[in-house]
Amino acid sequence: MEFLIISGISGAGKSRAIDVLEDFNYYCVDNMPVPLIPKFAELCMAASERYEKVAVVTDIREKGTTEQLFAALDDMRAAGCEYKILFVEADMQTIARRYKETRRPHPLEAEGRSMEESIALEIKRLTPMRERADYIINTSRLKTAELQSRLYDFFMGDREARTLRVNVESFGFKYGLPLDVDLVFDVRFLPNPFYVAELRPLTGMDSSVFDYVFEDGSAAEFVKRVDSLLEFLLPLYVEEGKHSLTIGVGCTGGKHRSVATAREIVRVVAEKGHNAHLVNRDISKE
């Protein structure tokens, strides 16, 4: 079991980091009280087949001290739970600006203590935690995609091996566009099996319909050009931090042409090693 403790400066991006880790299939808990961490780790170890990767955020807002946290971590290690520490920080100016933009008080602000003094106090209190950290990320000048890439490099392996999940969704324009699509292609220019009596009750998943749609070569050329476009786009989406891409392929009813074309796009994309999946939204509708 992988157990990750996330700590750091308030406003530096710990919650954003845990959101990213959740996308990496970590079981995540935000702002867990220090005394509960060893017991939680024990429960996770007892069900390690379910909790293979766990990330827990704890910070100064919990009102505990670093000594209490270190004692809890020592208890975990004594119980056989190995862990890593990720420390998230940013410079004082960036933290102050973020708090002013959100109009939220710093957790250490009190009467007679300025924002800058509160941030400086927290930095001082968390210095021992930073010194014990296995990973340190400064988010002062990081975009969200750059933070995702850093976390991927730390916890998921070689960035070059990153892949997108490509969902290819057939649909019918008469039922409206899918809500979650990133790219949409209209294949109503292709031969329509709806007007062939023996093909009308079938779908693009049937070989006779598929062969009819691809018979004149237009569909094959279209798929070839979509594949070329995706070969260009997918690495750029990965670099931007995207985890999945949904491609909509539409015809009139979402039963024949779009299904056959989406099916072929999935086959071609998957053949090149991408994680491609077919979704036929309207295939069962009349």
C-alpha cells in the first residue's frame, strides 16, 4: 500500500494537489485530524486490496503541532505502514494574493496579527515538516497543468508514458449533442443505411451496415484523417494535463453511420496503443 501525507502552507494548493491525486486513483482524505491518521492507516492496511494508494492532507488548520504529527507518523511506521510526505509551498506574496482574491481569512489570523505575519508564522511552524518531506512542490508560478505534470512525475512514473482515455461516442443529432464532448464530427455526408429496407432495423455494430457505410471509401478516408488529427492532438492534451478526451461522432439518428464510424475510429486509435473506448448513446432509440 502507498500512503502519502500531504502538508504545507495554507493557500499553497494542497487541496488542488489532492484533487489531482484522486484522478490518479488515490483514495483521498482532506484535512484529517492528526490523532486519527495512525488508526486510519491501520484500517487501510487491513483492506489493502481496496486501498492500494492513499493520500491524506493534514496541516496547521488541524490545530495540532508538528511534534504531534511526527509522533503519529512514528506510530504508523512502527505498525508497519511506510509513508511518504509531500510538502506544498508558495512564496509569501503569492499566498497573500490568493487569500485576498478569495476574500478568506488565513487560518492563523487573529486580532493584532497581519496577513503577512500569519503566513510567516505558519512557514516557521511548518519548517520541521518541510525538512522531513520526501517531495516538495512550490506552486508560486505553476499552472494547473504543470502541477499535474509534477505530481505525475512523482507518483505515476515517466511522463512520456502518459496516455489519455479516448472515449468515442456515437450519437444522433435529432437527440441533441452529448453534454461532455470535446470534439464533434458530423458524418451525415456518408451513405445512409436507413434508406435500405433490410439494413434499417440493424445498427452500425452489424457487419452489413458497417460494410455499406464504408463501401465507397469516403468513411475510410474520413477515419484516416481523424486518426492523423488525433496523433497530433493527443500528446498536446497530455502535456496540458488532460486525463480523458471525448469525441462525438454524429449522424441523424445515432444508429447507423455514426456507430459504424465511431467503431472504426476506436479500432484504429486502439491499434496505435491508445486507451480507446466506444460509447453508443442513441443506438437503441427509434
